[in-house]
Amino acid sequence: MKFNRRIEQVVGSTTLAITAKAKELKAQGFDVVNFAAGEPDFDTPDSIKQAAIKAINDGLTKYTPSSGIIELRKIIAAKFKRDNNLEYGPNQIVVSCGAKHSIYNVILCLVDDGEEVVLPSPYWVSYPEMIKIAGGVPKYVKTTAATGFKLTADQLAAVITPKTKLLILNSPSNPTGMIYSKAELQAIADICVKHKIYVISDEIYEELVYDTNEYVSIAALGKEIFDLTITINGVSKAYAMTGWRIGYAAGAKDIMDCVQKLQDHSTSNPTTISQYATLQALNEPKEITKAMRDEFRKRRDLIYSLFLDCPKVKCIKPEGAFYLFVDFSAVGDSEKIAKAILEEKYVAGIPGDSFGAPGFMRFSFSTSQERIKEGVKRIKDWILANS
């Protein structure tokens, strides 16, 4: 059977495959420590759930505008102004079925056949596949621990060609947890403005920042970069609402009109009930997200300290998100290690090959401190037994 050539070149998600295998083993009765999951283990706050129930009881279950209800787009605009110093109008915002969907829509609208998208490596697993589906060409730029796994302005300038259309930045990063500083973003913004390169700024982990009160959106660094930037966010990570599937994108009106047109003919509106739940979430006091962030910080400190005591591996302390990116290159092939520790020790982690970083593994600390201790102990035991 011959399928669409663009879909045939897409690589399946290792993250989803390993997560599914871990859940299968757990269902069979095995004591699995799941470091693979890219979602908070907390429950959605009750006030948000109650808002969804009220929407159902009030009959708010019909179609909405494809871009989302106006009340939600207004509160998103207010959030951007309050938290990010960004002036977006409701007509510059499109609410979609998760931040992943928002990114996919923007890539499809901006990238044409043969155009290049600069992608710092390590990268989130879905970025290159989305670029390929759009007919674009991922232009990988390798980063290392020496630069905090962050793209430098010099690296960006060195890979720009006449075909370069877009840069994707993710801060805090999945899989590394690293955050771009204002100075780093300014240097990158200057290059993008000079060469008229668009930027997707994926800020889905914005609320999970641990060691600084300064979080900077690249679009806030001046009108020229603002006009070139599409800012992506959502409620999945900050409010433990992964399954509710609400994300949003904001940018120049002509870009967002294109995104809305695409959404008109693909999904139409995101789930109405979830939109009303999100309206409640974005009206909640910051204490809701702060409590989860404080617990994630404790877990970050714990898992980092435990891996520092593991032989033959190296890691740097993540500044945000809920992932630790560990260098296993002195131990062996990361894909084989991921398979072995899952099958032999019942610990699920994601090999770095999926993120463009062979030899590394990503471990999510979105699980209890007790499970973190148990999981890292099993990994350490496996390393010692196989050294």
C-alpha cells in the first residue's frame, strides 16, 4: 500500500511507544517506575473541573468559533500582557487542541516545500516530523552541555541560507530543561530581525521555572522581533490539564488568520467544555501553579543529586520543565539501555536518539520522590551490573 510521501517519512514517537510499553507492563502487574511520561502526575485542580461540569450542566456543549470563544481569547490576551509584556489582541490568538496542535498549525501555514527550519538539537521529538509533513527541511544545529544545550547567535548566523524561513525555540526546553536568558534571546532576535526569519517560541513550560524570577518571551524584545514571532503556550503542564487538550498561539494577524483558516477546515473548534475549564484555569490565582512548581523543584533537586552519585553518567541541573537529560555515552548505546532497563529493571526512560542526541536519556521527574529514589537506585544497580 502506498501512502502520502510526506507521511511515509514521518518517524513514530519513541516517547509514546515507551510510555505505552510501561503502562502495558504495569497492567501486567509489574512494579514500573515511569520516568517517560511528559505530563504532571498531579490531578487537575477541583475548581477547574467544577467549571467544566458547570459548562456541561449549562448546556455549553455546542460548536464555538474555530479560534475559540471570545471570552477565552480575551483572558489569554490579558495573560500575555500581565505575564509576558506582550500586546496581542483577541483576533491575534487562536485556541487549538493542545500546544502541539498550535505548533503544527503554524508550521503548516509558514513553511513551504524546500524551506528550511532551524532546529537546535536536542529538540522535542515532534518538531522535525511536523516540519517534514509541511514539506520543509529541518536544519539541525547541535548544542552541547558547554552552552547549556542552547543555540548561540553565532551558530544561528552560520546556518542561515536563502531558504531559511523559521527558527523554533523551546524555553524551558524539553528534553533538557534549560532556559534562554534575556541576553541570549536578544542576540538571537537580532539575527532573526536582520535576516527576516520567523520564530516559533514554544513556552509551554513557562510556569515551571525554578531558580529565577525572570522569564523572558523573545517577542517582548522589540517590535521587529514581535512581528516575526508566534508565541505558543497552553494549560497542559502548568495546570495538570494534559488530557483536556487546550493550547494557543498568538502572532501577527495575517499569520493567525491563516492558522484560523487551516483550523476551520481541519479540527474546527477545540473542545467547548475544555475551553470553559481553561477560562477558569487562567483566572485562578498563581498559588495553584506555585504549589506544583515547588514540588517539582524538590523532585528536580532530588533526581539531580541521585544521578550525580551514579557511576559513568553525567548531567547538568535543569532550570525548568520536569526533565533531567543524562549523558549515558560512557555506558553504552542509549536505545539499547532504555530497552534493557525497562525489560530488566522496569524503569522507563526515553533514549536521546529521539531528541537528536544519541548517548543521552531523558528522565521525567513527574512522579513522587519515593518513586524517584527507587527508579534511580534500579538504574544505578543496572549500570554497576553491566560495567
